[in-house]
Amino acid sequence: MKQPAKDPKLIKQQRQKMLQFRRQLPIYSGREAIIETIKANDAVIVIGETGSGKTTQIPQFILEAGLASHELGTIAVTQPRRVAAVNLAKRVAEETSSTLGGKVGYTVRFDDTSSNHTLIKYLTDGMLLRELLMDELLLKYKVIVLDEAHERTLRTDMLFGMIKNIQRIRKDKAAQGEDVEPLKIVIMSATLDADKFSEFFDMAKILYVSGRLFPVDTFFTKEPQADYLDASLVTIFQIHLKQGPGDILVFLPGQEAIETLTTLVKEYAAQLRRSQQQVLACPLFAALPPSQQQHVFDPAPENTRKVILATNIAETSITIPGIKYVVDCGLAKMRGFNPKIGVESLLVHPISKSSAWQRTGRAGREASGTCYRLYTEDTFRELDDDTVPEIRRCNLAAALLSLKASGVDDVLSFDYMDRPSRASLVRALEELYSLSAIDDRGHLTELGKRMASFPLDPTFSKVILQSADYGCTKEALAIVSLLSVDSIFYTPSDKREQAAEARRKFLHPDGDHLTFLNVLQAYWEVKGDLGWCRDHFINVRNVKVALDIRDQLVRFCERNNIPPQVSCGTDTDQVLKCFLTGFFRNTALLQPDGSYKSVVGNQIVKIHPGSAMFGKRAEGIMYNELVFTTKHYVRNVSAIQSSWLPEAAPKYFNNMRASV
Ligand code: ADP
Ligand code: MG
């Protein structure tokens, strides 16, 4: 059916209303100054309170001022989050009275609305990195806006260095008379160490947009809260029943928590009397269908208070009008590396102080407000000041592999915002070389390319990739996942003996790796029966976390054409040989006096008393963890034969022999 034509008068009215809205944003008064500064400078840093209009307005200012066009090149605005890219593009399309995919569009993985007509494109940082592989100098763009710069993900850090380099090359080319437009860079953020960024971008000009922030009363809990969902629920209804009008924004770590709390809030809300003000629960998280995401922006119906239950997406990327109360559980899911196996996944972490203040600020945008922190003041004091850049958190070998896969070959002279020491860079490169991820000229190998596509530390991705050759993918996936959690066992201090006895039947003579496998097989046989887990002192929660990670890895294998079910059956030596291809450096050989000496570094290492190998003698051992207390202890240990080593890492051991 054809849509009825819109009344031109109505369209005009809507445009007027939109223009009025734009004009009252704090950033509007700085419009001329922003345009002039961008005109006069190659790189500009804009710091402004969340909601002041940076992301939606600045690209429009640039366009209106003629600083970008189809002839000069268009505007790209990066976002660390996919939901933000989509929502912001929609909003700006609306503000410019255009349809999405016309003047304004977005590009996120598996979803691209941009077209040849697009002048302002919102895209995730991952997508811009991908475009870089196709168009080295990003000539399509005249202005690149790197938004939410404070997030400091590995991807944004990579972009900082790469875009800065592109700007220099384009400037040189233009100066030499080539038909290339110089590139303009705009860095935006709500909170930022502006000077550090300015220095990195050759003393870029810094602009501060003054936001309007009203005072916000902040409260802490007296005691730590055992259950933040419960505490959130109580706080929401205390506000609702005792405080004046205004919507509530609750920060929760993730989708699961949001869904649970949404159900609870709805149940409680149903018990409110008709005469009372009602409650409307609105969830907001990345995986929510876009049509439902829009609900959070709709004004609450009459006599109703909106309660928005959101992830940290509402912290700085998206601003919701009408918020007067903020409830902050102090946690966030962050894309991070699980340090145990380097699996890149979303993990729940305490937030940083600057995140806490951002959350608090959401309550004071339109009038004074209140923020309830569901943690104690002492807990707050112990939080990190800022989120630690991902490059400092993850394994450097993994970061370098990722850089190389994105087309940065010379990782030593790459322009890092937080430069790792040269020694640690060289060590990481050596590690990649010995794993055969790069060749002797430092170029990525075929294996290295495949390793880079896995969300794991390189040692573990190598094990999974090699498992196809060793015919033990099923076993490798199970063991890698189990190694990702603290312990699948649960040992109460008063029942040590009993716990050890109950688990004895899982013990494998070759050590911990195969013992873990036995436990998982038994767990699957009883379908995770809780009584069985209790009787055998199995930590159900950790096993479940591990199985979750296993599911992710299975999907990665399928995408990489590695059949995940291939099993070596009883030929379990295959499993240990396969692990050695990643962990050949974590090995030690038995000495005549019964001690073990590490192959790398010649250190005496002791087997941890908790290991299945404790007190046993094997020709050699392989371990996943080295803990240093008073002695070098190794954990997660298995028996190996020294003759397996050269096969597992020919490059490494042949070189060693040559250098001896
Ligand atoms: P900043 O980037 O400075 O945090 P934004 O440009 O994202 O600010 O947002 C500016 C204003 O636009 C906000 O105050 C917000 O209320 C409004 N806004 C943004 N997106 C939407 C939307 N989808 N619906 C309604 N209002 C929106
Ligand atoms: Mg923004």
C-alpha cells in the first residue's frame, strides 16, 4: 500500500521543531568556534559533557560549513559500539530530514546502510579498520571523527596510530602537488586526558564544550551488597514511592542482569495501586531489537515513571532525556581478555572512577538529580581512576598479531599512544615467530592469519588450529575452555581429604589436562546433575562459564572449517602433543636428582601440590601456568616425552640446537 503523502505544513513544522531542539543543545553556542577551529587545524580534540551534542551535531556542522562534500571527501564517525553507531545514524538522518542510507548512513558488521550518496557515515572502529585494508589512505574521507576516544580499546588505539600516519602521508602528497585532499581528524570524548591526546596528534588544538550540569546528590551504601539485582530493585521502588517525578536510569553489567531485573520490576509494578503513579520498565542493551531500543527515547505515558535498565551504553554513547535518578551497581561488562587463556570475551568488571562519575552525571542534565551507588565509599576509593587501555591489559603477542593482521607490518616503529617497551615488543615478536605465526622476515604466515582470527592468546589459538592435524579438536576445545576458569574443583578447607577422595576416580596418570577431560566427560554423562557435582566437589558455576566459552570457540572452529567434533578417542598422547605446539616453552625436564628444570631459562620448577602430577616422575612435563611464591610452582601439568619437543616446535628447537 502506498503511504499517504505527508502534509507539507506538517513536515515544515517538524523541521522547525528539530531545528529548535538542535539550537538549544549546549554545543550550539560553540558552533562557529568549532567550525573555525576545524577549518584552521589538521587535528582537533573536542571534550564535552555527554549529551551536549558532540556526536550528532559536529558532523552536521562540518557538512553545513562545506568542510566535507562528495568532491572533497565525506565524513566518517567511528563508534566503539555497534548499537551506538546505528542509533546515532538514525537520529541524525531524522534531524537532517533525510532517509537512512541517503545523506546519513551507518556501517556495522553484517549491516550496511551507507550508499554513494552518504556524506556522514557512522561506523564501528572495526569496520574502519577493515576499510583501511581496501583503501590504504582512506581517500574517500575528508574528515575522520574518532569518537569516544576515552574507551581505548585495542582497535581505537590502532586507529589513532594509523590515521595519524595517513594524515601525514596525505599532507606530503598534497604538498608535492598530487591530487590528494589532506585529511582532517577530530577526536571526541566526554572525559579524556586531553593533553596526552593533543601531544600524540602533534599538539592538536583542544576545544572544551561547556555542558550544563546541575548538581547531583550522590549516595553510597553503608554495607557491601551481596546481590546487586536485589539492591537495585529495592532502590528503584524506594525512589518511586518516596521521591518526586523524573525517570530512573539503572546501570547493570549486561543483558542477563537487565532481563532478570526487567521481569522483577514488572512484577512489582503490577502490584501498584491504580491510584498510584505507574512504572514502565525499558531495557536497553546491544542485542535488543532496534525497534525496542527506540522505546527508551519515547516520553513516558501520563502518570508513569520510566525505569531504564541499561548497560554502559547509556554512560557516554547514548543520552536519554528525562533522567533525574541514577542507580549504579558499579559493574560493567567489558570486552577484555580473560587473562587465563586470553580469550576475548565480555567479562564483568568493577568500573573506573571516571565511569562512576559519568554515570552520576546522567542524573543532572536537565535539573538537579540524585545518584545511588550500590557500593560503599571504600569500594569507590579503590576503583581505578580510568579504564586501563586494552593494549596494557592483553597479551602483547596477541595485540601484535592483531596489528599485523590489520596491515601494520612494522609493529616496532608503529606509533603507539601508550608505547610498550622495546624489549617487550621484541619478546612478543619472538613468541610469534616461534609459534610460526610470522616468518623470519616478520611477515604474517598463513597459520598466523588464521590465528589472528581467533579470539584467544596466540598459544591457545595455535593449539586449537593444530588440533585438526592431531585429530583431537573435541578434546582440545574442552581442555582450553576448562583452563579458562579459576578451578573446576571446589575444595572447602575443612573437607580437603574428602574432596580429594571423591575426585580420585577422575585422575589420569598423564596429568591435569586429561584429568580435566575426564571430569567434563563424567559431567556430560550425568548431564551436569547438581547432586553429583556436590558429591564430587565440582564447582558448577565455573564449569558453566567454561562451557560458555567452549560454545564460542566451537562457533569459531566452524567458521574456520575445523570440525569441532573430531576426537582422538583413547589415543590421548595426541592431545598432549597438540598442546605442546603452543606450550613448548612451558616445559621442564626431569633431572637425575628428581627435580625438574625448565627448558627455557634453566630454572628449577616445582609441581604444585594441587596437581595430578604432584609427587610423580615423568621424563618431561608441560604446564600452563607458572606461579611464583617462594618457589617457582607450576600448575596444570601433564607428562610429556622429550622426543615430542622438536616435532611440536621445529623452528624453536632447531634454532636452539644451532645456537648451542
Ligand atoms: P554527545 O555526543 O555530546 O554525548 P549527542 O550528540 O549524542 O551528545 O546527543 C545530543 C542530544 O541529542 C542528547 O541530549 C539527546 O537527548 C539527543 N538525542 C540523541 N539521540 C537521540 C534519539 N535517538 N532520540 C531522541 N533524542 C536523541
Ligand atoms: Mg557522543
